[in-house]
Amino acid sequence: MCLEIGNKVAVLDADIRGIIINIEKEVFFVKDLDGMVYGFSRSELVRIEEDQNVLSKYLDINNSLLKEKMHPKEKKKKTVFVKDKKEVVMEVDLHAEKLVKSTRGLDNYDILNLQISTAKAKLEYCVRKKISKIVFIHGVGEGVLKTELQFLFNNYPVKYYDASYQKYGAGATEVYIYQNAN
């Protein structure tokens, strides 16, 4: 292989390409694309005719992976509803013993007012923070608290229904808060 000044060459053991600019004895001086000059022996260089990028355009034309990238197979899209895993559901336990340390000195009316005010505060918090679901755990009892909660929910842009029986039993109500698009 005859190497002369002006030939495009590549270095075998390094990622260097350039043009031979000078030859002194057995040392070939190669100027790379960045303008750096290196000295190599003849055995370290190989002459290249075309730029390697131009050659590689045609080299892998029959490669199956390349063909697949050029013409990807259309996959069937499944239209299955997937529940959002990041959905935040706030749970509020309205049992009196969870709201205050001691119910001593509180009659049923005071406890009911405490439960309703707690529910209202939590509902307004969820509206402000754009939390779309909240579960109120009220227990079964006589149904007074559940009735009062339903009366409260009717004053807000919400939809409410019995919560999951498997998870909460019969004494819980799940509330979905409609969010504004703004």
C-alpha cells in the first residue's frame, strides 16, 4: 500500500482520522479533523478512500435490525382502562376516638358537630389541593353521621357513593371531587 502526502488515513489502534501532511524517514505525520498533528509508522495507518460515515450508509442496508427501525411493525394498541397508580386518595376516619383524645364531657351533639366540621375542613382542603378522591370512614351506627355527610356533600361539586366494601366495610363513603380545567 502506497501512502503519500494528501492521502486520507485512519489509525488502526486509535480513533484518529486525518490527512498525511508530511513524511520524514519512516514517520508519517497526520493532521486530524481538530488540527492536531500526530506521528505514526506505516504499519499503524490504513488508507481510506471515502469518509467512514459515507460508507456506513450502505454497509448495513440488509441488516434486519436496521430494516425494522426503518419500517417498524405496527403494534396493536390495547384499549384497556388502566387505573392511574399515582392517584392520591385521602382517608379521613371520623370516629370520635380518632378525632379527640377523650370524649369525656362531650355529648352526642358535640361529637357530631366535631365530625362534621372535620369532614368539611378535609373536603375543602382536598378542593384547594386538587385531590380528587377522599374516603370518609364514619362507621355503621344509626346512620346520623352518614346522613349529615350527604347533606354536606350536596353543597360541593362532588359525587359520592359507598366506598369499597372489601377495603372499608359498610361504614365508609367515597367522594369524587370534580376539578376545574383551569
